[in-house]
Amino acid sequence: MAPDAVNVTRTLAQFVVASRFEDMPDNVVHEAKRALLHWIGCAVGGSHEQSVASALAAVTQFSGPPQASVFGRSERLDVLHAAFVNGVSTDVLSFSDTHPETLIHPTGVIGPALAALAEHRSVSGKQLLHALILGFDVASRVSLAVYPWHYDRGWHITGTAGAFGAGAAAGKVLGLDAERIVWALGISATAAAGLRGMFGSMCKNFHSGRAAENGLLAAFLAQQGFDSVPDGIGGPRCFAHVLGESPDLEAAVRNLGESYEVTKNTYKAYPCGVVIHPVIDACVQIAETQGFDPESVTAVEIRGNPFLIELTGRKTPTKTLEGKLSVFHSAAAALIARRIGEQEFADAFIQRRDVTALRDKVTVQPDAQIREDEAHVALKLSDGRTLRQHVEHATGTAERPMTDREIETKFRGLCEPYLPASQITSLIDRCWNITDVPDAATFAQLSRVS
Amino acid sequence: MAPDAVNVTRTLAQFVVASRFEDMPDNVVHEAKRALLHWIGCAVGGSHEQSVASALAAVTQFSGPPQASVFGRSERLDVLHAAFVNGVSTDVLSFSDTHPETLIHPTGVIGPALAALAEHRSVSGKQLLHALILGFDVASRVSLAVYPWHYDRGWHITGTAGAFGAGAAAGKVLGLDAERIVWALGISATAAAGLRGMFGSMCKNFHSGRAAENGLLAAFLAQQGFDSVPDGIGGPRCFAHVLGESPDLEAAVRNLGESYEVTKNTYKAYPCGVVIHPVIDACVQIAETQGFDPESVTAVEIRGNPFLIELTGRKTPTKTLEGKLSVFHSAAAALIARRIGEQEFADAFIQRRDVTALRDKVTVQPDAQIREDEAHVALKLSDGRTLRQHVEHATGTAERPMTDREIETKFRGLCEPYLPASQITSLIDRCWNITDVPDAATFAQLSRVS
């Protein structure tokens, strides 16, 4: 089919309307559960950062009825503002899931929209998970049509293409017909925004929040008859041609309904520079499987890709953002804590005497023969023993995806500072059993501080 | 100064902070009053169109406290949603003012933001007018930096660059310092959106509404410490480089504080295709100055630019949108009504027997020697007389700007269907005397149905 012959917007809208949960393959359903659980963790984990506090302070004075929960906190806002704030929250730790072909973080946009909507009207767990699958598919597929030019040009694809996912998912839950989903996608197209030049500022967090809100608003507007053009994604002077160059429109609809993009989803194992991940894996494995007293360590010898030193070579970090770019701290922290989460990058932990003592014993030898997702770690002990670990592929890569258990552990680490343990356990159970949950609002309610 | 040496965002922010109303030249102040009055008319005039009704229906369920008025109607919404709906309203008749060098419609974005803000906190008339001048300047100047590539690429510049104006104006009213206005402009940059491919659908109206809301939200976020990068407009991978190509950043700050873009503002005299405007001028002038009985007309002979037939050649329109693209109807309507406003494009008026009878006597002769803003009209009467009128430049062009009186007349025509005559007169008086009004909220209150 010639690209120009495809009406991408209509094709995607008809797919969304026609899709039935009963037709979703098991692996698709399971991956969506993982994405949901993982996303809730990110939103709760980011909920007390400055971006979230500022966003909340700005919008609370304009919020409508307390319809929906702010994750990890006690506030409630109207549906649109809750989606916005939870979207900001999701992104703030740079920990969201990633569709690896396009670098979009779909669930961080779709999740906030669906969670807020589920508190506003009756939505079953099946409906919510189904809408998440479809939204993930739509956002990732539109991304495929414009990637890589779009990203290279300077667009933050989560902000721009994310709203298509939120709009499609919300449209499905609202029961819109195909024409109205075309409008919702058109409104999402003409609201698409987000610049990569904003990285390093709170504006990066703004993107996923506003995209969630834009997609939701688009669905509500379309529901009320606010129309758009027939092909807001692929039409002339529309999304793919203005924010893309020679887009591959066919890519957006290839194998539609046969393969689901959510099955390609990846999760970041640790909240720090990705080149450190294999080192952390090795250190955690040594700590978990081979007993040793940290004070007996005489040297931690790391061999890894040269990027390890180039990107994360900070030897004496004292603050969170420095610690996240320090292979020295990360290795010591993983050996002592036997895990790596946000807590192991808190200022106080970075400055702890036993952590800095071990950190000062870490050396890194660059080796261009070692891949970026690979590392060798050797721990020398005062009794003469050497504990060795070789990690071939870091956790969270396509070759070594995170297990369900690892996602749970990450989830617990993200939620622990803000939610009681029993609530965290309930959330985990509820996510794995979501297809049996009659009222999806319980996810949002369990994700807030009551 | 080399373009790359300019930090456009900081320069504009410092200008906004330092500017004092006392330093505004008289002609700048007067043009801003015209822009304000004209904008209120557009917002009231559009307030009952379908776009507005749908937008209202969608957002009302999520609106916060009734802080601000919806123009031309009785509803009240929170500040952000009121700005959104009034922005939609402003655009819906395609009647907004235009910065001719860039085609942006600045007041349709800045006005809604400021009006909503003025009902939320104490703002004097001087403050509001001053903020409008500054917002108009900022939006138009950023537009100059990216025009024409930006527009040619497919961006609706009112949607994209408009938010800079709303953000700067709101930031001034909120008393933000330069750093926070830099952030507000950065947030506006990364929220910039709006595709020309949406023209012909309600999404076009969405752009000015969402831009107004984006600019306001940006200012409120910045006020609460939500930060951005140092140069969100001209920095790497920021607005001017991603939504522009080889931008002329220097153009954005040239003669800053010496010349004000609002002095270049233009107003569209009639709510229809711009090539018809000189014909309408001629017909109204004949009708006003030379008495005749419409039934005695045997022929209406028009000579004009070939675009007249090419773009507006519909001979037998029956509906509003067709009538607005018909030189035949427009000429007959102007001769009979002695004016042209929305009412003369109502379906019922288009179908009125005397109007269609006169319309059928209209002929149009294209002449490539005649400019687009020029027309010759000859009215042949049954008594043998011929009434002639030659219009050199249509009303609303730079050569023949609308007079204050003409803006008032347009304003009355737009408001009459929705507001009582006494309220309209009060609004007109209040606009001309805005610098003496202690509480600018009265504008918004007078613009709603009480």
C-alpha cells in the first residue's frame, strides 16, 4: 500500500473501536500488567520531588472537584489535573518504561490518563488493562511513523506522541465511536508538544503530564462533538508531516491487531546512568550469593566499557544527581545495600561513612572489548579470597528482561518511602489480578496516601 | 550582534520586567485600547458557536471554582478553563486582529488569559493594558524570529507563538521576576502546538484557546518554582530551532522597547473572505451616501481582482459558510443592509427573497490590473442612473486602517445578539477609558450575560 493511501488516523481509530479484550493474547495481557505495576511505582516514587510540589501548588487553586488521586500523596484533584500531576510525577525520576525502537515512554502518559478516568466513571480492571494495551500500541505506532527524524530534530517523543496513546485509551474507555476517536486523535495531534532542549529542567517532566492531560481532554472534547480533520496524524500539514519528515505512515499500521507494541516494552532496573547497570547487577549478585563483611574488602576491581569512566566517572559524589553519575558510589552502594533504588542515591546514604570507605576502594579499568551492557567485577577480601562476577547482559535489556519479581522489587523500593507495606503488597496483588478486579478505581485509591 | 550571542528568552524577560506603563507612547496605548475593544467583540460574537458549546460541555465537569467569566454567556469557570473557552470563542468567527508581518492573531490569545486573570486577582486597567502591550510585543517578536519558514512548514503561528504573549503578559501581572519569566516563556515554548492542517475543523479554534491556557499555566507554574532552561526560545533544541529553521533571533529583540509591534496591528472589517472586502466597502458607501430603492436596481456590475471569482465565486449560497465565500451574496447584502456583520451571513438572511433577488443581478468582471484590496462597483437603476464607487484600498488594510468608529461599529454588530445595548455602550466607554479603571475585572463582568 502506498503510504499516502493510508488514513492512519481512521485505521487506528477503527482498530481501537473494534478491539475486544477477549482477543488479547496472554503474553500481551501479562506484559501490560507488568507495565501497569511498574508505572504505578514510578508515579508513587516521584511524587515528592520538587517538580510535583510546584505543579501541585500551581494547579490546586484552579482544580475542580476532588475526582482523582495524586499518587503517593494525600491530595485529590479533578480528573484533568490529576492526570497532569501524576504524569509529571511519573517522569521525574527518569525511570519510566521504554519502547526501545522509538524511545517513547508510553505508560507514563497513558497510565495517568487512565487512572484518573477510572476514578471518574465505572471502569473494570479488564477495561483499564485493555485500554492500556491499545493506548500503548497507538502511541508507539505513531512514534514508529516519525522516528528517528522526529527525535533527532529535537522533539521529546513522549510529550508529542504520548497524547495519542492517552487519547486512544480514554476514547476506548469512554466508548467513543470511530469518528470521535478520529477527532480525539486529531486534537491530540494539534496539541502535540515537547522539546528535547528542555532536558535538565523540570520542563522535561511537564511533557508526560501535559501529554496525559491533552489526550484526556481530547477524548472529552471529541465526546462532546468537538471535531477535527479526517486524518490528523497523516493528513497534509498534519502531525507526521509537520513534526516528521517523509514519515513512514505504513509503519504505524503494519500488523495492526496482530502484533502488539507493548510486548517490546523494557524497564530500567536502576535509577541511574544506564552504563552502570551491569556493574550494579554484578555487585548485587555477589552480595546476595556470596557472604562477605564490607569491612574486609580490600579492593573492588571493575572492568567495563570505556563509557563507564567517560559518563559516570565521578569519584567523590556527595549529592543524589552526582551519585547517579558515579560508578564508584553505585558499586559500593550495591555491595552494601544488596540492591539499588532511590534510597541508595539519597544524599545521606551517599555520604555514609561505610559507603564512602568502600567507594574509595573501587577502581575501574576501561576495556573497549567489553560491551556497554556487560561488566566484570572482582572483590578482593582481606582473607585472600577474590569473589568474581561476570554480567553478560544487564538487567532490563532485551537479552535479559526484568523478571516479574525484579519489577516487584523495584516497585517496592519506589513505594516504600510513601506507602505502608501492606498497601504496597495489595497494589502488587491487585495488578497481577487486575482482570478480576471489577472497579479499576481501587488502583488509584491504593496508590494514594489515605 | 551575532544571532547566537542573543539569549532571546532572557532579553525579552528582562524587557517585560523593566517596562513601566508610564513609558508607553500615546499611540501604543491607543492601539492597545483598540485591540482590547476589538478582541472583546470577537470573543462575545463567537460565544454561541458549536466549538464553544462543545468545549464548555467538555470542561465544565472538571472546572474549579467559578473564578472567571465566559464572554457572551452566563457560565463562569476557573481561570484556566475560562481562558481556554474564551480563546476558542475568539477564533471561531476568524475575525481576530492580525500582526501582518507574521499572520499571528496575538490579542485572541493574550486577551483571554488577561481577562481571566483580572477576575482572579486585583488588576488595574493600566496594568491590564500594559500587560497586553507587552504580551503582544513578545508574541509578535518571537513570531518574527521564525516566520515565514514556521508558517510554511504547517504551524498555526497563533497556537504556537501565542502562548509566549499570554505567558509574558500573565507573568507581568503576577509580578514575576526575570528568572521566572524566563521559565514561563520556556514552559510556553515546550507547550507550543497547533497545526495548519486543522483548518476547516474546530481544532483551529482549539489553538488560540489552548495557547491562552498554556501561557497562563506557564506563568502560574513559574511562580511556584517550576523551572525551565535558560533560553527556551533560542537555545539548542528549543523553540526557534525545532519549530523554525535558521531562525532570525536578532529580529525578536530588534528595537526592543523602542518600537512596539501592537502599532502594526490590523483588524478585519468583515467576517468573510478578505478579497471581498473592497467590494463590500464600495457597496456600503453607495448605500450610505446615495439613496436608491433595492427593487429599482437592474444590475450590480463589479470589476475586481481575478481572485474575487477564483476564491469567492459562489453564485447561489444558502448557508453561512457558503455566503462568506460568495462575492455575489456579500455585495447584495451590503447594499441592502448598509453594513456587513455576522447577521448578514445568517442562513435566513442569505435566503431572504429581496437578498437573493438582488444577488442574481450581480456580475463580476475579473481584471488583473486591479489589486486585491481594490474594487469598482457600478449600480444600474431602472430610472437610467448609474451609481459608481471605486475603492482604492479596502478598510482594514495598512493603507486604510479601521477608524475607532468602525471598530466600535464592528464591536456592536458582534455583541448585539448576546448583550443588551446599554452593556455594549458601557464596554465601549470602559475600553476607551481603561487607564482610569481601578479594577480591570469589570471588563470581563460586562462581557458576560448576567
